[in-house]
Amino acid sequence: MIVTVRTTTDARAKADALARGAVEARLAACAQIAGPVTSVYHWRGAIESTEEWEVVLKTTEARYPALEAHLLVAHDYETPEILATRVARVSEGYARWVERETSPDPAIEGPVADDELPFFVYGTLRPGAYNHDRFLAGRIGAEADAVMDGAVLHDGPGYPYVVPAAKGRVTGTLLTPAPGSYGELFGLLDRLELPVGYERVAKEVVRERDGARVLAWVFLAAPDAPLGPVIESGDWFDRP
């Protein structure tokens, strides 16, 4: 999910430094600076009015905690304004760009310039699970064991859900569609997953056989998903 993050500071040079620092650290894909704006607030029993500059940063929900921590350190205010807002709608191309530009390591393998990313599945669509043959038979060209770091796995009800987290690892399978099957599979999985509490995002996963970092589509838990207990192993096949 794409998030916009807003902060303010009292000088244009400070705003430039906050914006550049976050983008250089790949905590934000981009930042816009606007101002001056007038801020009115209580301070030591009086009403103050101050000229400030506004910085609006574009990032992902997964990268927000690191961006917030960075701003708290980089900002010279004792209590800086840091406001995050989830974006309700965003074009797929722009969302992919933000995901790519906020990846901790830009040197990721795979097709990042177009839609045809592989899929990372971790529940009922994994080989051996009940929905794999039902929906994916004849549509998959290659399968590879993979893991996704910085996430935890929740059990149902009904389906497993992945939620980004500071720590944790989820086990799954990287699926590469068969030649000519991508469009059909892309639409099928969206119709299957989105209505039951998922949102599709591009995330970096690690292919186990060679340690390669691969950008893949992953269906994460939407904000209103019906989360069950955490599966501590991160492996849906190893749940209690």
C-alpha cells in the first residue's frame, strides 16, 4: 500500500535536506517541497504563528516505520510533525515505481519495467495445497521455493494472510507464469484474492536455491482482513 508522509520545518534548506536524505536512503520514492506556509499553534501558553516549509514524501506502508525513525533523527524539532496517510487509489504503474524505488537494495533481479512479475504464494496456492491444481494447472512455467523477510503470517479464518512487520519471515513459492499465460493468470488471481481481504503489491522475496532477490507480486492482508493467530513458523504448511 502506498503512503504519503507529511512533515514541516522552519527553513527551505532544512526541508531540502529532509527530502534528499529520505530519498537517498530509499525510504521514500520521491518528495515534494512546498511553502512557505503559515502554521498557527499553542506554544508555552500563547498562540504562535510561524512560517514553515512542508515536505510530502511518497513511500510504502512496509517502509513507513523506517522512514518515521529516520525523520525523528534527522529533524531538529523536539516534536516534529509526521503524519502518514494511506492512499485509497493509485495507478498500478506508479505503485510499482514507488515499491521499486523504496526497495532497500535496488539491485534486485527480475523484470521491473513492466507488469510481468512472478507471483509469491504462501498459502492455498502453493504446490501441494488445495487451490494450486484447481486454479494454476497448466498456467505455471516454473516454481521455486522462496521466502519473504519483514513479514508475519496469520492463520485465517479460511486463508492465511501476510502482514508486513519489522521482523519475521514467511515461507512460500515463487511462481513464474507459462509463456502466454500471464494476462489470464494475473486477472484470475486478482479476482480470486482481492475480494476476500487481500491487496496485491510488489515485494522483494529471496529465492532459496541461489539467494537471488526477486521482485514479485504478493497478496498481502488488506487493512480490514479477518486476521487469525500468528503462525510462528511463517510456514502455512507447518501451522499447528
